Amino acid sequence: MEKTSRVTPANAPYDEPIKTRLDALMPEGVEPLVLFRTLARDERLFSRFMGAGLLDKGHLSLRERELAIDRTCARTGCAYEWGVHITFFKEKVSLTDAEVTALATLSPEDGPWSDREALVLKLMDALHDKSRVDEALWAKLSAEFEEMQLLEFIMLAGFYHTVAYLCNGLDLPLEAYGAPLPQSGSLGN
């Protein structure tokens, strides 16, 4: 039996504002994500969610943005969003199979990361574990990143916790093409 969401996703035809946004977001020939279709049941909720996203060209490199998102998805146990992001962005940001596994299973110190990339993961871990960043970590981050980059990292962490709450709370079925989330090992969620 096919798994279904706790809230039934909308199906085409969509209202025009939703259709326009979905067409802009999804690659041609790919059905809109279950998450997007679930939110598309209500135009207000859909537009608020879409307005909060940070998948535009911002202050971070695409790879840094994806490391932050993927680490947050792994730490929150959000297999749905992990699968979507790894599938759509792994090759675009040159993540190796070992790096994908390390994002979900290893500490920043034990993974195959540059010092700069390890700082991104440490920031995501600190925000997930304590909802704050201690002075020592902030000093290291400030020496490596500009203020607007740090602000964007923190916003990404918060937004993808919201995404995890939605996906996990709604018990969304994984997209058929989504990459599996490796077991988190000693990281915990």
C-alpha cells in the first residue's frame, strides 16, 4: 500500500498564482513536490511558505547553502527534504558519496570537510542542539564569513527546521526519486 500524507495534497489544476509559482520552481516534466502540493491546498499558507525560502542567489555559495540545508535535514531526521535536496543538488555542488554520508553520520571534525565547511556544519549543529551559538564558535565564524552570510546561515537553519516540522509532522511520503537519508549514527536527531 502506498504511503500517503496526513493532509491530502492538492492536484492539478491549481489556482493560477500557485500554478505560476510551481511552474517556476519545478524542472520541466517533474511533478510538484508533495510538500508544495500539500501547502497548495491553501493559497495563503502556500504563499507565506514560498516567501520565506532562501533558494535564490544570496550571500552564500551554492555548496555552502546546501551543506547548511542538508546538515539541518539530517539533524532533524527530515528524510523527505534530505532526499529532495540530495537528488537535485548533489551533483550541482560536487558532493561526493562520502560527503553525503558524512553530512548525516559524522561530526564536522570527522568528516571530509575543509575548515570553512566544517564551520558551517558546526554552526548548524549548535543551532540545532542549543538554539544558540557560543562566543568561541561565533569568533571563528566571524573570522571566516561576512555578517550577512552568517545571518543567512541562521535563517536557513530556522527555515529548514520549519520544513522538517512540516514534512515530519505531516508524515509526508518520500518522493520516488529522493535519495535515502543515511542512518545518523552518533549524531542523533
